[in-house]
Amino acid sequence: MRRRVGSLLRDYREQAGLAPGAAAKKLGWDSTRQGRIERGLYRVAIDDVRKMLETYGIHDDEEAVRELAEASNEAPGSGWWAAYMGKISDALLDFIIVESKAKKIQVQHPSIIPGLLQAPGYVRELFNGPLHPDNRGLAGMLSAVRMARQEVLHRPGDSVHLHALVSEAALLHRFPTAPGVMKEQLRKLADDAERPNITIQIVPADVPAYAAANQAMTIMGFGHPWPATVSIDNSLGGNFLDDPAEVSALSVMFEKIAELSLPADKSRDLINAHLEEKF
């Protein structure tokens, strides 16, 4: 989260029209300290956060001061993911921590069931299949991590709202060596679709190609003062896009694909139909 603190402080500085050197001079710091804070290399004390925001013309926002200071000083190993630090990639660790802070998640995957909706057997088959024949230990650990991530959907009183766009093609997948996996997966998908904090829309197979071919992405929204961020996803983490224009463009793309998708009630019907007809 320290990287996100630095990124947000940099955005505030740029919005104030201050170059890094000019901001550092106003703050009475050297430019090296300024740069390291913005790159997320330094913890920032609450008094320093307050001083920076006032310098950037942001006054009387104690909530932002507190949030930024707490996030900057939060130890990265303070969640369930601590057991995996040093064993998984930094990109995946960053993604897990940021995802855990989200209030709203929009996820779209053009070919498989999104990770937050995957059943245990489905996860195991994805990581233990023929694409990963020589690394069973890593596959088992990544499977456990993916299942643990789903706690964001089940936290009492603080569960994330998830809006997922799921390709119809993903409902048709089969695992020859584990024929019961898709039955379990479709049943989980049907159950999740009934949860009040989860919206699932199926993207039909006959949508225009530009919608079906879009890359996997996760858009995460947060409480004040944090701006939304987008992860262009892969199995080992993802690449974050924080630029407001890029986030806005991808959010518009998500909504356009959602408009082409089946409504939530018809999506539930289609999931149940696949479950009843195929199994």
C-alpha cells in the first residue's frame, strides 16, 4: 500500500502544479526524500502527510491524512497473505493486498471463470493441469492463495460488492481427468449469483468480437481518498494502471460489455440450465 500512498501524493502534487523540486523546497525537504516518498520507499508520518496536503492546497481533510498515514505505515504482512510472503511474486502480493482493501470490484475475463468465483476443484485443475507438469508445489500454493482471496466476499458487515462478467464459453469447459469439476463449479456459480453482494452477468457467445476478445481485467474501487485502479490480470498477479484517464477508459469498456451481456436474472437462469442439462 505504500506504493499507492506515494502515487496518490504524487497526483496531489501534480494537481497543485508543483514540480518535485519545488514541492520539496516548500516542504523544507531535499528532492531525494520527496522522490522516495512518491515511489513508496519511505513510510510517511501523519504530520508529514498533513504538511504535504496543506502544501498542495488540500485543507481540512483529516480523513485523507489519517488514511494515507495508516496505509503508509501498515506492515505488508498483516493479513492472511503473510504466510506466503517471499514465496509468491511481488506482483501477486501487491494485487492481493490492494484487492483486500477494495469496496467494489468489477472483473471481466474473456475465457475462464474469474478467480473470486472459482470452486476448489476448478482452481486445482487450472494449476495442476498439463500446462504445469513440473511444478506441483507452486501449483498447490497458488491454488490455496486463490481460494483464500475469496474471503473479501464473505467478511461479516464488510464484504466487497463484486460485479463479474463471465464468458458463456467458460460454462462449456470440461476437465477430462476430473469430470465432476464443472458440476461443482456451475453449482458454486449459481449459488454465488444469489448472494446480495455479487452480480454475475454472462457474456453470450454471439457478442461482437471486440467484447469477447478483451483482456482479463479487474477494476477496484475504494473509499475516500483512494482513486480506483485497474489490474490487467494474469495468474501470477497483474499490472496496475492508476492513470485516471486509463482507468476511466477501461471502466467505460467494462460497462459497454455489461450492456451486451445477459441481465443478472437471465444469467442465473442460463447457469442453472447448463447445470441441469449437462449434469
